[in-house]
Amino acid sequence: MAHSFLVTTAIPEPGLQLLSDAGRVTVLPEPPGYEALAALCASGDFDVVLTQLRDVIDAPLLAGARLRGVSNFAVGYNNIDVDAATRHGILVGNTPGVLTDATADIAMLLILGTARRVVEADRLVREGKFLGWEPELLLGRDVSGAVLGLAGFGRIARATARRALGFGMEVLFAPRPPGDRPVSAEELGEFAGRVRQVPWDELVERSDFLSLHVPLNDQTRHLVDAAVLERMKPGAILINTARGPVVDEAALVDALRNRVIAGAGLDVFEDEPKLAPGLAELPNTVLLPHVGSATVPVRSEMARLSALNAVAIAEGRIPPHPVNHLAGT
Ligand code: GLV
């Protein structure tokens, strides 16, 4: 019998072609709500569902699902209860590696954009208020010589470090905030002697730019809360390209309003696509619509990897990028 794939939102090529070469493909015309998706997953009509971050694949849905697998069109998979999937014998795949540089570019863009007040500057020009060069027009800050603190030291943090070093920044990192783990010189590799590990508390207190690169889980939810914001430098800028709920967004709005910190560059939001009340009105922010991986080649690679994961799972093989392992596989 031909394999059958449910695709919750159309993905770029070669994703759909790879899936249709391997079986029957159903692409939903619009993103399904939770109940509709749960019913489709329980129908027994599909081997694998190809999901987006907005699709909530939680324990109750997985308990009723008649699926072999879930292939997430993302590197992060906080939308999926992976432990529940494993318990129900459902494999999960993701798309690591291909979006590392693109996402680090966006982190660097947010660092530069907040430092040099790009949104305010753009608005001023468009509003016809640029009246010629002025000695004190829109003065920003230097990134060279500034301290960049990386919360996390995985692929995207390292790619951000590489860029920041090129801009003359001093780079500190805490590998697994709020906890710790020693990172050996060998693990540091190309960064040995160029970046320095510090405890999370010190990272918070010393960073001019604090950039978040942690997965969202029970340990990192609200990692940056009111107490952390209070301990940051008054001139510090928070950068988030990871996951919105890593930051208590209401506390961030208060901190920005009251100048507890100086600014924020955000590509992700706590309750996406909604923004915390007041955030959009703050001038000292750069706000992007979760576009870390949004380049044509990267989205095409993500489509390819997610399709390859889906096809492998449907054929009873271990996917090229598994998130979980089932007993006996
Ligand atoms: C995007 O946020 C991803 O996890 O790929």
C-alpha cells in the first residue's frame, strides 16, 4: 500500500516532490486547529504528519494518534511532546544544521540593528524628517569592544560568536543556563582562547548584549524574568532568536519602559504571533516575525530534510534526523 503523508502547511520544493515520489500527499489548505489536527492524526489515514511550530502535538493528541511519525519543519521541537511520542511508538524528526548560519545572521542583524537604532532611523527617513546630516542625529552605540553574552553554546550560538568576533566584540558564554557544565578546550575548538565561559549570573551582569540560544524546556521557560532583567546593565540590550517563552515578555516590556535595560531585538515572542501589550509601542526595540531561517535556500533545505525524515519513517527506517529513538530501533 502506498505511504500517506499529511502536510499541515505547504512547504517549498523539493519537499512536496520527495513526498509525492514516495506516496500520497495531503496538503491542508489552511493551518488546522488543534481539534481538526487531532482528528486527522487519529484517522488512521496517514503514516506521517509533517508539522509546523504552530501545530501543537501534545500528549492527548499523541495518545489518540494512529501515526508512525511526526516530521517537524524546524530544528526546534518544543511544539511536540517527544516523551509522549516515544511512549506511543511514534518517531519524531527535525531539521538541524541547515539553518544555523541564517539564524546567526539574524542574531547579528538584531545586535547591529538595536545598537544603531535602525528602525527609528528608517522611520525618520520615511516620515520625511531627515533634514540633512547632523552631528547628533540618532547616535547609537559601538558593537566593537562591547561584551556579547551568549546564553547557550550550541550550533547557532557558535555561529553568532564567529560573527561577533569578526565585529571586534568580546564574547562570553554560559553553555546551559541557568545551570552549568564545563566546556573543555577540545570542545571549544576554533574558539579556544577567543571566547570565555562564565557562570550564568556573571553573564547576565557583564553583557552589553545578552543573546539567547537555548532550547525551550522546563529549565529555560522564563529564563529571563524580572529578576534577571534587574541584574542586567542599564545599557544592556536583550537579543532573542531562540523561543519567545524563554523571556517573560510582560516583564521585558516593563524593563524597557522603565529603562531597566536599554533595548531588545526579538525574532520570537512569548505568545506568537501576539505581542505583549505595549511592546510594539516601544522605540528601543527591533521586532521581527520569526524569520531566523527565512532564506530561499535554507527553507528549501528544511523542506528536503523534513521530507526525507517523513519518507524514512513511513518506510520503517530510522529518519536521517531523529529526535527520539524507539526501543528496538
Ligand atoms: C525555527 O524556529 C526552528 O526551530 O527551526
